[in-house]
Amino acid sequence: MKTEKVLLATTILAAASLARSRLVDYAGAPCGAGVRALGSANANYDAGEFAGVNTHGELVVEAGAAVAVGEAVQSDATARVVPLTTGVEFGAARDAATAAGDFIRVLV
């Protein structure tokens, strides 16, 4: 089990359903590929609810692909973290992910 060290969290009105440990954009929707992320949802939320979003610290997020320790990550099309390519960096991986669906810590 991985633990997080949340240094800052905020709330945002969910514009769509949000999944725990997936990235949220500044409009309250799941992050798209390469989009700047506000943070990660701290629970599952339905559209129209006020959602808790962890924005800074060592956050547990869901990986969308294999990620190496220390690698810079960004959002993929399903709001999971993947290695940084041409998008906006979200943070640095503190754990390795061997496949999509793994949960890792990211330092933000």
C-alpha cells in the first residue's frame, strides 16, 4: 500500500465524473492528454459535486503506462500519468509503474 503526503488540497466543482487518483484539470474535468493538471481527485465524484483535489505533495496517482522512477510525467487522454513527451509536466515519479493501472507516487 502506498501512502501520500498531501501538502495542499483544494475543492472544485466537478464538471464531469472524476475518478479517485486520476488527474483533474482547472475546469473540474478529467485531464486530457498533455493538459496542465490542477491535481488528483481524492475520491470518486459525480458531475455537479464539489470535489477534493490534492495539488501539492507526494500524491498517489494511477499510471496509464510504464513509468520509471524519477521520470517526469504528464496526463494521458484518460487522466492517468504517463512519461512526459510534449505535454505539460505534472511532476516526477517516486515509484515505478510496470503497466497501466498501477498506482504510483508522484512528487508535485
